[in-house]
Amino acid sequence: MTTSPDEPYAEPRAVAAANRPEVTPDLEALYRGFDRELLVPLWTEIGDLMPIHPRSRAVPHLWRWHNLLRLAERAGELVPVGRGGERRAIALANPGLAGRPFATPTLWAAIQYLMPGEDAPEHRHTQHAFRFVVEGSGVWTVVGGDPVPMNRGDFLPQAGWNRHAHHNATAAPMAWIDGLDIPFQYGVESQFFEVGRDRLDPAERTKPERSRSERLWGHAGLRPLSAPAGAAPGSPLLSYKWAVTDRALDDQLALEKEGHGGTVEPGHAAVRYVDPAGGGDVLPTIRAEFHRIVRGAQTAPSRETGSSVYQVFDGSGTVTVGDRTWSVSRGDLFTVPSWTPFSARSEAGATDSDSGALDLFRFGDAPILEALRLHRSTTDEDPR
Amino acid sequence: MTTSPDEPYAEPRAVAAANRPEVTPDLEALYRGFDRELLVPLWTEIGDLMPIHPRSRAVPHLWRWHNLLRLAERAGELVPVGRGGERRAIALANPGLAGRPFATPTLWAAIQYLMPGEDAPEHRHTQHAFRFVVEGSGVWTVVGGDPVPMNRGDFLPQAGWNRHAHHNATAAPMAWIDGLDIPFQYGVESQFFEVGRDRLDPAERTKPERSRSERLWGHAGLRPLSAPAGAAPGSPLLSYKWAVTDRALDDQLALEKEGHGGTVEPGHAAVRYVDPAGGGDVLPTIRAEFHRIVRGAQTAPSRETGSSVYQVFDGSGTVTVGDRTWSVSRGDLFTVPSWTPFSARSEAGATDSDSGALDLFRFGDAPILEALRLHRSTTDEDPR
Amino acid sequence: MTTSPDEPYAEPRAVAAANRPEVTPDLEALYRGFDRELLVPLWTEIGDLMPIHPRSRAVPHLWRWHNLLRLAERAGELVPVGRGGERRAIALANPGLAGRPFATPTLWAAIQYLMPGEDAPEHRHTQHAFRFVVEGSGVWTVVGGDPVPMNRGDFLPQAGWNRHAHHNATAAPMAWIDGLDIPFQYGVESQFFEVGRDRLDPAERTKPERSRSERLWGHAGLRPLSAPAGAAPGSPLLSYKWAVTDRALDDQLALEKEGHGGTVEPGHAAVRYVDPAGGGDVLPTIRAEFHRIVRGAQTAPSRETGSSVYQVFDGSGTVTVGDRTWSVSRGDLFTVPSWTPFSARSEAGATDSDSGALDLFRFGDAPILEALRLHRSTTDEDPR
Amino acid sequence: MTTSPDEPYAEPRAVAAANRPEVTPDLEALYRGFDRELLVPLWTEIGDLMPIHPRSRAVPHLWRWHNLLRLAERAGELVPVGRGGERRAIALANPGLAGRPFATPTLWAAIQYLMPGEDAPEHRHTQHAFRFVVEGSGVWTVVGGDPVPMNRGDFLPQAGWNRHAHHNATAAPMAWIDGLDIPFQYGVESQFFEVGRDRLDPAERTKPERSRSERLWGHAGLRPLSAPAGAAPGSPLLSYKWAVTDRALDDQLALEKEGHGGTVEPGHAAVRYVDPAGGGDVLPTIRAEFHRIVRGAQTAPSRETGSSVYQVFDGSGTVTVGDRTWSVSRGDLFTVPSWTPFSARSEAGATDSDSGALDLFRFGDAPILEALRLHRSTTDEDPR
């Protein structure tokens, strides 16, 4: 979670706003001239645009899973899924971001809901995307004709411009979360969208246990010779199954117990989902990780440039984001804005008697900042 | 100007808004529930967020140099330069961007003005920046203690987190343009800022013809063994002098005349400013280029994802950006929003009898889109 | 196995040796002058040094496993393992390479043999190395203190400068093959060697099923956050277990049967061992692959610059290397020199009634040639 | 000249040869068995193959320019240039390398000589090559149809597989040195060769001051938009003119005098020739540098893995390579084998009254070792 800056970072002194020129009639006339010519002076804007450190417009906020699910269920009754609306997805709208459906300035996070037998029609878009399943099963997402099952704990990345559709093969509705870089691409204006077929072929409605992508790319340390290298951005592996993630985290904790390290810090195991073809992040704009904090452990407060969204996958505990602290349990989602300190503590919830770990799924925009050499982070007990 | 997409690009069909659910009392209640829980459904927003191709909020717009200069001169009389305001810089505010001082969604462009004998105080910031001089001379910018002269036609890049100050060593005021990624970093919230010393040392007020950076890095095809590789982002060369750029463009046109190619298209020479240490763009987030179009020539319309700002350096002609066409001459600045077709024609202006070429300085955000694999472009006679 | 050259490759016309100057007394005097001054003219050497295509000094050659094993067993009786000799390893000496222990001009291949209870002492060297196990089990290799079990089918890479030792924990001897870039580093003279401890600690003599490296890095698509990125060359995963390789190959053949491709060519599945941290080859100088050819299938003849060594892991068949053809079965090793056509056919052996596939382990020097942009290959029915 | 190894390097203890098994009749029989089966044991070879540090087969050696030139002139009289022999090139044969025309284990260095009016016929080869001119002028080398003049001090790289020919346009003979990776490619067996046209077109016999490559690529910090990126290996700039190199070195020494660093060490300026398109070495396998040591200065002894060849361009002084020390002057060539300490001292020669610097041109194989992560170096006063 911590990357050193290129040079030691000294806390900047504040830029005083004290030196602003006194407003005289002449200056007012000048400002009116600026307005007429569509100009804005730096000296009135610098505090907002060039702060001494990031001050996010987004705020820390928590969405309770039971509220999301309740509304998604109701939408399942009232809103059909089909061409035009494309998906029954309901997005988190950060209260600091003016009502836009943006969880953070760069990230989209939504609950998606599919009724029994429903199909979400095929399309593709340049927005990089993933799905993560906090509970349930029975939906197959079909990416480029390859049916990929979705089950609790699975992470399903999907880089931009791949055709995809979903269908619910069971008698029960299913919900999951979508993460995309919609706000980021809205900002840089790089979006393309193309509709696909309205219905899947029968062969695409089959329900294999493993997708073809897993059969080609899901073998640790091996790449198929038949696959071209670097043909497209993002991971060719379309499903990261829960059993693999769960075992990797347990392995780290066991190594720590045996005295061999392996964890990020005591009681805190973590993995990053990576592209097996290149070793880097699964998506060009989105980093995804899974963190396991053993009961009683607490992570050291840390912060970094860029923003993240967390979902509680299992267990319960307390999370602190900036000046907010919440008790959280399964399915709850919360945002960590840029340069806002974050820490988590694993502890039994009020109505909870299990002794398990606090499991957190996380996604963020770090690949954007790293690619452009804008990433900074610090880990300290008393974050400023 | 043209980069092939990763796969052939087919124009997407439109997403019909027709399929939106009819608004019933139940649906209204659901929407109120969304509001209460800070949620927004995709199906009402998809047309705006996921268009079939980029539809920029920014618009094509032209700022006349004489207007900018007149207001900057007046600001020189009324507004002091000093700590707090930091710079006498006046930014272009794209009329599509809600009055913010953003030339495009990612780029800041401003005229900066310094009176005789004035110093702009030292600071540093993570925003990547450059200066370009359309006319005048006599200012030295001091970067990390290295005084760099500024003269007509010079391009001066400065990657983030370098300390810099300016001082006007002459008896005349001087204006130039600043380009930065302020709007982009405002979007991803990666900004740090630190004030430096209020006054330069006498040794930094010397006025060498060449900066130390040029003496180390300004020799084509040679790198100093004393310089560490890749120590910091961006170009270590702090000044790209006009004489070099001018000669490179003339060389291309001469090669074309001799039948050996060298130009982008007939009568259109162009160079990109690059980092001599790595061969790539001068700044991690900003591409800068210089284009020369011989009298009578016209560039083929082209468009790409991401936005640009142009300044006319010399000559006159007509430029077309989307559905706007302007006659332009020295100093005029205009924006080219994402996916908006652009072409330029070199021709004698109304009050202009010279037979020279149309010289255009350009900067844009292509490195951002390329690094994240979001860059697309097409070149065609009948752009859609 | 096929990489396109940077530009279409046209078969070069031969350089005629016809034009050599006639040898006169004057010319003889000149040549004596060259000799005295330690000079050699190009015109007498060009045919050897600059051939129209690679003509390897190495030759195709086959070593029978039963011969290797018999001699290794005898060495086990006669030659102790200890400091100085370091390893009981017996290397293939290509008959074209003047008796040097070089399987090809760049690659070392040896059988290594360890008696019950023996330890091979700890050392480290810059040579990049791996072990591959064609039969047997019971040895643990200890790399940087991490005990790694070795069993049939396992591939164990070990990049240069890692400390390692071996110990045989069983009551039976064990043999395996070693592959290193010893001849290459002998050529470029980059070798360092350092002895380590003479005995392992008791804790290092434990016999876990999985090494610590596998517990950290052996989870497909996941990287541990605790591990620094790119700290050292080569793969951090020290064992690629047979079960994973076997399943990956079966998956490809099943995909092919279902009509979804996945294989290199009909009936020919293949995987490359890769570094999970970077996605590239497991070692900076050595590529390792596993090929499975179903009974009755034949690979298309292909050739490439650089050399390879194959070992038959299972099954039987016929392999053709240049103008040599051999029937091969388990354990047999053979060389494929640079630009020499290779193909393999899977078929039942004389004393063999199984219906299984021909399984081939392969290693080669392709990463060297690719890194230096010297790699070329062609695949054609009638290779020249 | 100094690159840190990936981890601190501790001098290895020696591998004792003491532990070799006593030779008994049984062991002799075993060794005969090895011979019959084309096998060689590690334990008899390890001292040679896996030394504690590189011990080069090559030796430090000096070739006097006047001897080379005298023999080249004589060859000019006796040996025609034409198809078959291809070039009148006479190569340095390191006395440690068995009479092969190899200056070091990886590098070819030769004097080439062209008589008035002569043409060296067109060909191309995968070997990466350059020319460097210690004296004289009047030859044009024609690369891909682009005539490139050669004058004293010019460095002319030429990556593999480019067609090239030479013609002497003057009434005087001309000599220069060629550097290639012939021995390296002989080792890895990657060579292709193709003859071209026997005669140049009249248009190619023109004698422009600047090649087309310089007109496109010879402008510091600028790349032509018309040139495709990374299309071929190696630098697109075909000539690095002396005036640029000379000025860059003077600039470093002036910066040092002014107290701003810039040199490698006191009195020692140095530049590396780089590819303007990528910022790296000019050729994938060859590094080229120019070093200027002011009169009276001495470089600190240093050594590195891989080998180099130096040519004295100007001035005089003393160079020490391992246990050899020579007084050198213009044109003299000498080798620095792998891991052999090197230092140079600039001083007036016996017959030399000038007060100038010692100017050394250097080329070496460092890009090979760096690409494969085998590069190490140390700089110390008492090299071991």
C-alpha cells in the first residue's frame, strides 16, 4: 500500500492567501475584462487548484449493503433490463461530488441486479471494468463468447472494448458489484460505446465450471504458447476464483506464524490481482486487492494519492477514514478519498459471534497515478 | 498525429434512450429511495456517461492574442506579483467548462506577464508544466538554481516537483504562455505544492546564454555519463531553443522537396519535443509539438481522443475545429476538444503580405491517454 | 515457437569466395606482417564469420537416458560430493564443440545425482540455472533457506546469485537434470561464484510439501503485497509443480477438441514457464517450455535462431533435427542447434503399448536473442 | 562507467580444487565411459567454467596505429575490394583468443581502408556495426540509399540488417575503424548476411554535408512526427558529428570549472552516444562513449564485467589495463578484458609538446550484459 515518492517528501508550508490585491474600481474593471474574454486569474484560484496536499472534493462515506440490496430488489421488480438502459446497475454517488454517480472522482461503483432468467444485452465500451461477488451465484457473464461463472468471492476483470453480456441461469435473483473507471474517462473524454447482439447464442448459455480464459490462463506460472503477447490491454484471465484468493491469504498468515514474514504487517495479509501475461495490474486504470485482517489486528494508518472503494467481504470490524469511523460488516461499501488516512480493525460485531478475520475487497485508481508518476504514499501512526 | 487503435474501430450504433422505464408512482418512490441513500441508476445516466464516442463538454474556442496581451498589461499595472498569488498568470476558461480556468478538461493554458525587474517567487508543485514564448525576451526562469533564458520560440518544459522562480532582467515587460496539467491533477487529486525562497541568490540572477541543462543535455545524440538515468520524471533538458526547432522544420521541408519524405503530409512539417534521456514525451502528462504548414498547404482533417491547445507562432491562415473556422495570426490561441476534427490552412492574412508558413505550437494530453491505452485517432477527409 | 522477424526475411544470396585475391609473394609478405602484428583480414574469414544464415558449430545429437543414468549411478559410487567439486553433475558435450561440456554454444545440460543422505554444499553463482525432474523424488533443494521439494515433472528455476544447496532426504538415490547458461557466461565472461555454508541448518532440512516461494507466489493471478517488485532478476517462484503443468496441457487439448483453439497447432499443446512477477521468461537468459503432442500428431517443422535442448518426459515418438531422426523415449535428451529445423511425431515405441502423448520438456536461449533483437524464426513445411 | 550491482557484492572465497577425487582404475574407467557417451563431469571443469570472478581469456593488448596504417596501406596496393571479400578490413586478433580475429570475446575491431575512387559493395547483415574516424575524410557511407559523410571524429552507428556500401570520393585513400559484434553473434549463432547491389546509383554518390538521417534526427530534443516509433533496433541517426561531441565535452569541463559538476570525476568528461528515438545505447549490443581527460588528470581505476576496446583520438598519456601500462598517442588501439582494472592518465608524450587533453573513444559490450542482468562494476583505488 506504500510506495516511496521519488524524493523524500517534506510537508509544504501553506500558500498564504493574504497577499491578494485589494479590490479597487480599477481591479474590478480588469476582472470584468477577464470575464468578457473568458479568462480567470491564477491568483484567485490557486488555493483551490494548487493545494499544499490533495484535498479531495469526495468525502469518506459508507453505504450499508442491506440498503443497497433492498433498493436493488425493488428495482428488479420495477425496472426491466434491456437495450438502452443496458444494465440494472445502481451507482454510489459520493455526497461531495454534486450528485453525480461517482463513488470517487475517478471510480464508479454500483450494485447490479439480475432476475431469474434475465439477460443483460451484449455491448462493449472503452471503460475498463470488473465485477466482484459478495454473495450469491448463478449468473454467467459472457465475454467475447466465453461464459464465465460468478460465485461468491470471485473477481472478474474486463478490460475495455471486450464484448460482454450477462445471464442469470438460476431461479433466484443475484446481485454483485461493478467497478469501472467511468468518472475518469468522463474526465479525459475517451469513451466509446458499441451495442452488440440482443440475445446470446444457446452455446453461450452453457454453464461450465471454468471459463475458457481460466483453462488457458489460470495455471500459476504458465502461459499458453498459442496466445499472442500483449495483444490487448488488461488481463486475459477473466475470473479470479475465490478458492485461490482465500488460500493465498491463508498461506501468508501461516508463513507469518512460522516466522517467515509474508504479510504486509502483523495479522494483515494482502494480495493484488495481476495480469498473468504482464505481471502488472489487471486493468490499465484500476488496481484491485484483497486484504485479510485477523481478529484483533489493526492496520497502521496509511494514505496515498488517488482514491479507493472498499467492500467488506466477510467478518466485521471498525474502519477509520479520515475523521470518520464506522462499524462494518458483510457487503458494506465505503470510499477512501485521495490522501485521506485509512485504517481497519478486525473485531466481533454486535450481532456476531464468529472469530473470523475481517476480509476486505479493495479497488482504486493507483495505476493511473503510477503510470503518470503522480503516486505518493506514506504510512505513519499520526498521519497529517 | 495519428495512432492506430488496437483493433479496427467500427463506428458504434447509438444507444437508444427509448427503452427507459415509464415513470410510475412506484418508480418515483424507488427514485426517492435512491436519493436518500445517495444512489443514482445507470439507466438514466448512460447516454451522458457512456456516449458512442467522446462528446466533449469543452468547446472549440479562440482567444485573440491582442486581447490577452492588453489585459495582461493592465494586470501588470494593477496586480503585484508575490507570495500567495505566486504568478501573474491569466488562464483561458473554456466556455463549456462552467467558468473554471480550464482550457480543456485536462489542460491549463495561461498568459503570464512579468514587469521589468520583477521576480516571481520560488515554489514547486507536482503539476507538470512548460513555458512557450511567442514574443519577447529578457526573462530568466531559474529551475533548481539553473538560470534558463527565455526568448521568442523557446519551449521550456518543467516536470513536477522542481523548484522554480522567474525574474525579468530587462527594462521591458515580457509575456509568455504557461501550459500545465492543473485540471487533470485537480481531477485525480494528486496535487502537492511547496513554497520556496522569496528571493533568488545573486548567482541565480546571472544571465548566461545557455542554461546548465542545455550544456549537459543539449547535444543531439549524446548523454552525459555523469547524469543518473531515470532519476526523475520528465526531460532534464530545460530549454528547447527556437533555432533548433526552426532548422528541424526547414530540414523536413527541404527533404520533402528533394523527394525523400520527412514531412507528415505534403507541405506539413512537424516535430515533437522529447526527453533526450528516454526518447518519450517531455512531460509525463503533456505532449508538445511544433507544426509548420507552408503557404497554400492544408492539413488533412484528423481527430483523436484527448484535447489540445494551439498557439499561432507565426504566419496566418485558417483553422477549422469541429464546426468552427477562424482566421488566425500570431499569438492567437485555440482549443481542440476530444474527438473533434481539426485542420489548418496556411494563407496570407488580410493585413499581411508575407509569404511565410503558418507556424503552430501545440500541446495536448496524449501521454495520459497513451499510458492508459485509451488513445485513438483517425485521419479522414470527411470526419464524422 | 515462431516469432516474426522485424521485416520480411528474404533468403540471402551466397557470398562468393571466388573473389579472393590470388596469393602472390607480396601478399604472403603482407599476411606475415598481419601475423606479426596480431591482425587477421576479413576477406579470408568472412565465410565463416558472416554466413548467409546461421551454420551452427554444434550438431544435433541424442543422449540416451539409460546411458546417462548408468554412468551417474557409477559416479555415485566412486565420486564423493563436496566442496570443491560442488555437485555430482555430468554434462552433455556436443560433438561439434571440441569436447567442451557444452550442450550447445550457450547452454549447459547435465544429469545430477545425489545419494541417500547426501548434501550438495551451499554456493551461489551468477549463472542462471534450473532443475527439471524426469523421474524420482526425495531431494529438497534449499534456496535462500527455503526448502523446495523435487518430484517427477517439477521445474525449478533459480536465477543467478541465489544461495542454494541440495539434500537427499530419502533412502534412494535421485537423478535430475540441470540447465544453466554456463557456456554463454563463459563467452561473455560475466561469472562470479561464492561458496556458502558447508552444512544446512536442521530447520532447512525439513521437508514441507510446498516451498515458501510457492505459498507466496504460486497462486494464479495474485501477487503478495509484501513482496518488493523487480528486486532481483528471474522468477520468485522456485517450483513449478507437475500437476499444474499437466492440467494446463490437458486443458488446451480439451479446448481444441471443443473447437475453441488453445493449442499451438492441431494435437500440439504447449506452455511456457513464466515469471509471475513480470510475465516474462523465468530466467533472463533461459526460456523453458513444456510441449505435449497427442499420439499420432506431428509438429510442423520450424526453426529459429538460438539453440535448444529437449528432454523426453513421457511417451515415445520420432524427432527430426536437421538431417537426423531418432526414436525417443522417456529421459532421452537431444540438442537443436541454431537455425536447424525441428519436428516431432508422437507414436508408440517398439516396447511400448501405451496410448499416451509425447511429452517434451524444452529449454533454450531465446531470451538472449530476443533481448538483443537477434531473434528470427520461420515455420514451413520445407525448411531450407 | 560504474553501475551498482543488484546487491552489495562480497568477494567470493575461492573454490578449492583440493577435493577432487583420487584417480583410481575404477574412476578412469568411469571417465572413459564419459568420453564414449560425450559427457564431461563438472568437478574437473568447475574452476575454469565457474571462477570466483571473471578471468578473461582475452588479454590486455595494444596495437600501434602506425603499424595498422602501414599494413592497411600495403593491403590497399595488393588486395582489391569487391564482392566476396566485401571489405578491405583488417581485424585485431587478441593474443589470448587463439588467433581468431576477435579483439575481445564479443567484439570485432578492424581498420578499414578505401583507395581513391573505390566502392565497397552493398550488403547487409544482422551484425550490429559502427564506424569511427580517427583521421582523414572523403568517404561517404551509403546506408539505405542515404549518403553519410565521414570525417575525423565522426561516429557512425549502423544497426543490423541495414543495407550499406562505401565509396571514396576523393583522390586520397582513407582509413577508419569498424566495430562490430561479430564474435558475439558467432557465439550465439544469430548471423544472417545478404549481398546487395554491386554499384551505387549516381544519386547515391552525391556528397551532401549532412545525411538525410541527420536532417531528420540530428536536432537535440526533437523527433520527426513522420518517423514511425521503434520500427527497427538501433539509432535512426547515422552520424554523430565531431563538432557536437567536442562541444559537449568542453561544456562538461567548463561546468566543472564553474563549480557545477557535469564531469564523471575531476578533469574527466564523458558522453555516451545514444539513440535519440529511445534514449538508450545506439546499438542493441554495443555501447559507445567518448572520454576527455585534461592534461595532468588521471581516472580512478575501475573495472566491470564485459569488455571494451579504446582508441586514442587525440593527445597522449599513459593507460593501465590490469598489469600492463603503455604510453599511447593518436590512433593507438587497446583492449580492456572483462573485470580488468583500467585507468588513464593524460600527459605530454615524448615527441609531443601540446598541452591538450587525452581524448579516448571507447566501445564495449555493456548493453548485452545489462539486458541480461549480468552487469557489475566497481570503482576503487586498489582493485583486486
